[in-house]
Amino acid sequence: MITIPLSNIKKSIKEQSNISEEEINQKIQKKLSDLSGLISEEGAAHIIANELGVKLIPEGEKLQVKNILTGMRNVEVTGKVTRKYELKEFQTEKRSGKLASFVMADETGFIRVVLWNDQTDEFKNINEGDVISIKGGYVKENNGRKEIHLGDSGKISINPEGITVKEIKDTVKRKKLSELAEGDENIEILGTIVQVFDIRFFEIDAKTGRRVKEREGKYYLGEEEVENISYAYVMNIFLDDGTDNVRTVLWRNQIQKLLDKTNEEILEFKDNPAEFEPIKTDLLGTIVKVVGRTNKNEAFDRIELIANLIYKDVDPEEEIRKIKQQETKKEETKTTPTETITKNKNSEEIVEETNTTEEPTINEEKNNSTTEDTNDYNDELEEETISIEDLEDIDR
């Protein structure tokens, strides 16, 4: 990051905006308060300078991904597309529209870019590997991760002439299950399915995708009765790679990919759970690759994996080659790759736990309210880590 002392930031704001240092200090304190103190004074000053149009980065220097701060406006940044997600259409009681997202990276880091409504028109022309220049974006935080959002006033250029991105930071990091840590993002693991739980279904409002509650045979979103309900679902599996076993959470899109079934076919298991039993058995021993992020399950004091992408048809030789390369880089003691993806050292512990404890779901609270945590969550967007609350941003 281009390090600029706080005093220099204040000086630039004072010179370029003609406001007093006292006013600058007041703005910094207000920004600290607005962001609940989750930012440094330097960071708050950066944001204020950005909001006032004050240039802090010297001429000829570009804004890098790791310089980007929550709350910034009119962001201009360039990077290379490393992952592209699907275009989504949504409808709530207040509005409808479209959103799409992709991950872009430069030599300093990576960040998700979210496009709203008319900005999604260019989405079909974006491919992984393209260089993207963004102007007029704003930065917000979503589940602890910074994102650039592009509304009506923003601009996006695909492969602009004369602009290149030579090196990019890897956006996916391969890890062993034993190496997972709280807060890991965009991590990739290879493991064997050693335990499969039943699919959990829950009612949602068909229009908004938000969780509804049942009271006396009727369904409510808050205090408003919902007549047209649909169903979302979540499934937990245990993965083992020989170093550890970890509970892994799959939402709708990833369940469909793992089972190779449509939404309608999976919904049939809701009323006929017995038909899912042979599928659970068939999945045992399947080697999968998962890209996702970690979550701390406070109830059981353990790290769990939330799958953003899952691949069932993996090439074992290619994956073993990657493992060997990583082991060489780390200069660690090598283990046999075959053992890494087939060994189930803690299978007895898994069986004991699942026989005595109700299956927890993602973010289970200590009161074992196993499905309350899915409130107000649109699982169709979970693959992209965009929550339904982000739909409010289209007015920006």
C-alpha cells in the first residue's frame, strides 16, 4: 500500500478543499464513529479525501487493490478478471433488477466487483483473463469482505487499449484441511466425502427469497403474511484429506452440482427423504475439490468450510501434481498424495458425534437453533457471497 502519514493526508485535504484542520478532525471522528471504530484514523482520512475529490496518490501512480478502503467513492482501479459468476435477476416487493459479479486482481490482491442493473449489459462480454478498468465505483463491506459496486454512474472498460496487468496475486490458495483458519477466503481443498447428512429444507418468500416464519399454519415475513412460498435448502457433508476432517456446508447451487440434479428434482426429496438414502451412500468415498471460505462454529468451537464452488469430476493426477508443487514450495516433509485424499483417520469420531449430536448448520448458535441462522438469506446468491440486503444498494 502507498503509505501516507496522517499529517500528510490532512495537509492534502486542507490544501485542496480549503477546509480547516479542525473541520478535518471532526470529519475523521465522525467517520470513525460511523464505521464503529473498525478503521484507523489514516483509513478514515483516506475515505474523507476520496469523498472530497482530494488526490492523495502521486501522479503516475495507480490505485492498487490493497489500497481500497470501505466507504471509498469514485474509485478508479484496474485489474484482471480471475473468476466470473452468473448473472442474477431479482424481484422484491419494492423493486426488481439484475446483478452480476466477478473477481478482479492485480499484483497486490483481489476484490469482488458487483454490477447492478444496466451495468450488467456488459457482463456477457467479460471473460476470465480480461483486463478491466473501473471508474466511479463505490466500496462497501459484505460479511467482512470489501467489494466494489458499480451503479448507474459507474463506468467499466474491457481490455482498454494500452493498459496491461502483468502479474496478479493468486485469488485461490490451496490448503490442507488441517491448515484451515478462521477468516480464510477463496481457499481450495481436495478431500474425500466420508459423511453425508440429510438435506435441510426451509420456507422462503417466493418473491424475495427471504426466510419466512410459520405461525398457526400461516407464513410471515416480519409481520406481513406471505401467500406464495417456495423452498431453499442446505446440506452438510464431512470431508477428509488425511490431515483432518471438516464439516462443509453446501447451499442450493452447490448441492445441485454435487448431485447433478435440478432444483425440481432435489425438492422431491423434501416429501420423500427415503429416496435420498441411496444417494448419500453413493457419495461416500467421492473425491471432490471445493473452493470456499471458512466459518467459526462457536457452538462446537471448530472451523467449518462454506462451499462457493464444488467440483466432482477432478483429475487425481493433476491434483496430486499441484499438491506436490505446493509441498515443494513449503519445503515440508512430503506425504503420499494418495493417502492425502483417501485416508479417513477420524471416521470413528465423526460417527460418534453424529450419533449423539443434532446436526448443526452454518453459524449455529449455542441454543442449537439449527435453522434460524438462515433468516433473511438468499441462498441463490450465497454462491457469490452477496446477501439479499445488498439489493437495497440499487438506489445508489
